[in-house]
Amino acid sequence: MAGVVAVVLGLLLLLGSPGGSTGPPRDSLREELLLSPLPSGDLAATFQFRARWDSELHREGVSHYRLFPKALGQLISKFLVRELHLSLTQGFWRTRTWGQPYLQAPAGAELWVWFQDSVTDVDKAWKELSNILSGTFCASLNFIDSTNTVTPTASFKPLGLANVTDHHLLRYAVLPREVVCTENLTPWKKLLPCGSKAGLAVLLKAERLFHTSYHSQAVHIRPICRDASCLSVSWELRQTLTVVFDAFSIGQGKRDWSLFKMFSRTVTEACPLASESKIYVDISSKTQENELLEVTPLPLSVHEASVQGDRRTYAVYDLLSPSLFNVSRSLNVQLKWKRPQDSLDLSTPVLHAQRYVSGYGLQTGEISTLIYNTHPYRAFPVILLETVPWYLRLYVHTLVITTKGKENKPSYIHYQPAQDRRRPHLLEMLIQLPANSVTKITIQFERALLKWTEYTPDPNHGFYVSPSVLSALVPSVIAMKPEDAEQSPLFTSLFPSSDGSSYFVRLYTEPLLVNLPTPDFSMPYNVICLTCTVVAVCYGSFYNLLTRTFHVEEPSSGGLAKRLANIIRKVRGVPPL
């Protein structure tokens, strides 16, 4: 009896006593959808699902999971993961025509993981973790090995707890040739607490999401502090999905959008497990005229937030509000331009970059990277990360950095040379970008000749080189006001900045496609055919000679025809045969 009373008292302490105020939940779920009309006439839709769990996975023997996926929770506990970031992207974000992305990812698959200090063999844990994630998300992450894995020293800092200083606990890899399809989206949706049955996840229709110009799905896991003293830690899982709908292929040339036009579905209810479910529509206008967008139905509220150094205005639809579904059982948000969009001014992002390969022939070449700082009067530094495969042999002495016709010496440089068939080149630099300038970075390389077994099935297509990574604190155009992180939209708090005068940006350039010296693989085929023919003819002849029995046939007296012929010849007086 005393044991039963103790169990009941323990449950009351955990759940809160009846009639009193209940304690904060151990886990919570927030979901949101951001609709952003782009300057080019296209429309970007960004989904974010945040599951926060007040649990110490590394210290407690956790066996019960409610909102946090058990598959990911067990990975954190087994491999002692501090942070995990995985993205699968199809397409390239066009910064100059689409503007600054909220969360950009490189084309293909990207994975970077911070491990705990107690991990003794980081390379072994990294290999096993990538293999398990390959099966979890049906991706080719099992092809991650030492030839495409690097350990950056300054580019990828922890997004959660900032007390990690040993960069040897970090592993980073990119597979730029990874193709993203429905097989990757299905396991990603299964991690959601409501799946695709309710809430914003009902809009995730694969045949509509992959018929877009840009598709990027990601998983971000990190620990966050529950209070200012950071005595207790919670785990945060963010599942993000960003798609860009083309105005001409999907919108049939019309630049008016709606949820049904984009996803062929509407929202009927919020996820029952979500504590917050909202749809944000960017209705900001930089002109002094009236609003450019007409949104229907009328939003229940309007929210202003400082996003990427600019003040933005959003129309908010709260799916948990009872008055939202009073008129109709479904919500179909529609966006219509009040005046032609061709007259709008395209605002150039403060920071953007591009990269290309130049040269002729199949022996040497040059990689060029252009970094643009369009701020009229502010200079700021940027960290550049270059990962080049070993079969492109870099000449570091040819590295040239020029800005406005003058040499620009980096204040920090870290270079790790490649080893053939073991690890790639790693180059990190801290470069100062003057105001309103273009910085050009060039480095020459030589193409290596691979073994014939190391070529891909389509070697004439070329070999992909991972994109460059740019990390910078970009000066804000306006003074940012302190806001409550819990009340602000999710897309404003993924990369928090301690200084209100700047905001963090991470950009990726285009992946390069480089041709290598490739032998004529049709010649071995011809040699094989000729060799097989000669061997077959020779072998058949020798086998016939070795197995055939030869014997001399004695002449016989002849047959009936010969006897008749001799009779006739005898009658005629001719000698017989």
C-alpha cells in the first residue's frame, strides 16, 4: 500500500497536483509555414517543425518518446552526438534573383556533426553514423568516407551550446551529386509527430513539391539551454523544408498564388499535438505606396520582425484560433498582386558569391570565386571554406586574392593538403570585404589521371566539386530590437546573433563540374571482342585436332552402280573400272 501511495505522489509531482497549476511540458511542438513572394515573381514556401524536449539524453536512460523521434534520439544517445545537421537539396538557390535565403543548403547532400568530448574514435563514430543515416533517410550517405570528409577549424561553429573549442570533434562532408526524390521525403515526413495526416504536413504532397525550381529538406538537432545559467539542457529538433514554385511552369505564367494552386490541397486543421501552428505571409513593401499584395482571407493579426537586418511585415494565420475555421472548413490563403510586378525594383543582397572553373585542355585549370559586398559604407570579414577533391592537385603558391585591383591578404589561413585516395584539400581563409566591392579569389590546379576502376559509370559527364561555404556577420540595415525568442517566428531564431547590429549568414556557391583525362573505354571493349574471337577460333581448332580420331578407309569393290557399269563396259569391249 505504501508503494502505491509513493507512485501516485510521484505522478502528481510530475504532472501537477489537481486543482493547481501544471508544470511546463517536457516536450512541445511548433509548426509554421512561411510564404515569401520573390522579386522574380516566383514564390518560396518554407516549412519548419520544431520539437523541443526537456531531456538529458546523454545522462538519462530514456526509453519513452512522445514527440521527439525515437530513431534520432537513439542515435544521439549511442554515438554521443552534440549537434547534427543534415540537408538534402535539389537545385540551386539563385541569390541575386530570389534574395537572401532564410536557410540555404548546398546542392546534393550535406552532413556535419559535432561529437561529445567523451568520444574516443571520432572517425569510427562518424562512419557508423553516416551509414545509419543513409538507411534512415534512404540517401547515399554511406558513400561518405575519408576522401570527402574534412575537419574545418573556423567555418562551422556549434549552433547550440557555444562551449565547444576542440574542432577535432567536428566532421563535415558534402555529396554534390546526390539526387533527391520521393524516397528521401517519405522518411523525413515520418519523423513528424502527426505525420502527413494533420496540420501543415498535409500540404507536403510529393508530386507537387518536386515539380519546383528548388527543393531542400533538412534536419537540425542541437542542445539549447533552458535558462540563463544553462544548468539544464533541452534538445531541439528542427525539420525544415524549402521549395520555390516557378511562376511560369507551375503558375502558368500568372503570378497570383494560393495554397491549392501550389500544393493542390488546403489546410483543414492544426496538428493536435502542436502547441503553435501558424502561417506567415510576407506582405512587406519597401515603397511608400500602398501595400503591393492583397491577401485573402483577411489575416487575424499582423506581425513585424527583424529578419536578416531588415524590418519585415507578415500576415499571420493562427490555425489554433477557433475563429479561423468558422466561415469555412478549410483554409486556402490566396496572394494577388495589386499592380504589375515588372515595375518592382530588385534589391541586391548585401552578400552573395559565385564560382566557376576556367582554363582549356585536360591538364591544368583555375578555380575562381567572386564575393560581392554591396553595402554602401560598411566592411566586414567573411570566412571562406574550400573543399577540393584530391584528384585536383592545387598549387597553393598560385593563390591570388584581389579587391578593387589591389592584393587582399587574408588575416587567417588554414590549409590541409590532400593525400591521394585518402583525403581532400581543405582551405579556410578569413578575408576582409571592403564596402561596395568585389573580391576575386583564384587558385590553379592540375588534373590527375585516375585508375580505370576509379572512374564513375559515366566518366564523360565530369566530376563534381563541392561548393564553397561563406560564413559572415553581415551589418544590419536597421537597428534590431530585442525580441522574445519564443514569441518570434521560427525562421528568425535558427542563427541567433548576440550583436543587434549584424546578423549571421551562411551561403553556398555553385558546385563545379570538372572534366578529367578520360581514356577511351570503347577500346578495351574492342580488345575484349577481338581476343574472345581469336581464342574461340584457336581453341576450337586445337580441340578439334586433339579430340578427332583419324583412320584410313580401305577401297571397296564398289556398289551396284559400279557393277552395272563394268557389265556395260564388258559388253562394249572396254576394260572394266
